[in-house]
Amino acid sequence: MLGHYDAFTDWPLLLSAGAPEWVLPMVEAFFGSSREIVRFSYQQRFTTRVGRLCVPWILRQPAFHPNVGRVFEHIAAGATEDRDGRPGRRICVVREQQGTKRRLTNAEAVTALIESHGFERVHADQMAFIDQVTLFAETDVAVGEAGSGLHGTIFSPPGMTTLEMRPETYGGLAQPAIAVLRGHSFTSVTGSSPGTGAMSHAPWTLDLQTLEQRLDELAL
């Protein structure tokens, strides 16, 4: 968003010294190599004089500023430039199940059913960031479990379709917010977590007949 406001062009970016390794490539994707980065440590006293400070709200909330859409469009355009892409892809975003929260107990059967409808299985979490951007920028239909693995649709073009599979106790609203921001068609199908009450991280199961019905309703 800073790139759309001339007043912020020379502002440095404050970044924790303990930030994950993927943060720097992400920063470069947004800003290029021109943005000054100031590193600081939470373990040491950090003091700096500032006249003005801009703090963006985190993007995992269901409230996006419209300018954010232009940022992601810019990144997607850069990722697909000069590439022999595969437009119109239909992908099933597979989530690693071993030891994860919200483990889908019948994940393999669910994925096999989706593949039988002509979707390609992808492991976005095992791809480099720029390759994930390219993947979603080329995608017309994405199916996957609710969570960050499916949030790559932020780079997908307007008019694409997202089918989110979620446990009944999952309350995240980031995916429908992305759909509104980017002009996507969005729907979800809900599974069950027997005997777990409100434990949103508990294992869950998705009824295959219900999933098949939803795929047919969407003509997928």
C-alpha cells in the first residue's frame, strides 16, 4: 500500500531481528530492493526517534482496504511476466495432516474425490513464495481446507471460484474476506468434529457425499 502514497516512498521498514526467513523475500516482492530495512531485537532495548509512524492492520482480518487489491495484482503480474503459464488451472490445495491442528481424518479420500473431478493436487506449502504466487495467479478454481494454505487466492484473478472445506468449529473469516476484496465466487462445505465441542483445533471429518453434492451444485 505504501507504493500508492508518495509520502511514504522513503520511509524505512522496521523488522524484528527474529523474523522468519520467508519475511525478507516477501518484503522484496512487495517493495523491491529499494526499501531500507531497520532490524531490531525484542531482547535488547530498542529506541528510535520517529516523527510519523504507519502501522498497517494485519491481513488476516475480514477488513481489507481496496488499495490492498492493487498491491496483490502488482505482485501477481510480476510473478507471471515472461512465464509460459497454465491459465485456467483447477487446483486442490492439499494440507499436510501429520501432527497438524484441525487434522482432516479422511483427507486422502477427500482429495481423491476432488481429483476425480479434474483437479490437480498441489502442495503449496512446499513451494517457493514466488511459485505460489504464480500458481494462484493462473488458477480459476481452487478447493482446499480452510486456513493459510488457501489464502494464496489473494493472487487469483477476479471471477475465480473458491470452495473452502472447514470444520464446524472453525470461525476464521479471512477466506470470504479475500473473495470480497478480489471479486471471487466463494462457498464452503462444513465437516464434523464428533464429541469435541468447541475445540476448533480438533480432528474433523468431511462427509464425501456432502462434498460430492456441493461440487455438483457448483458444476465443478
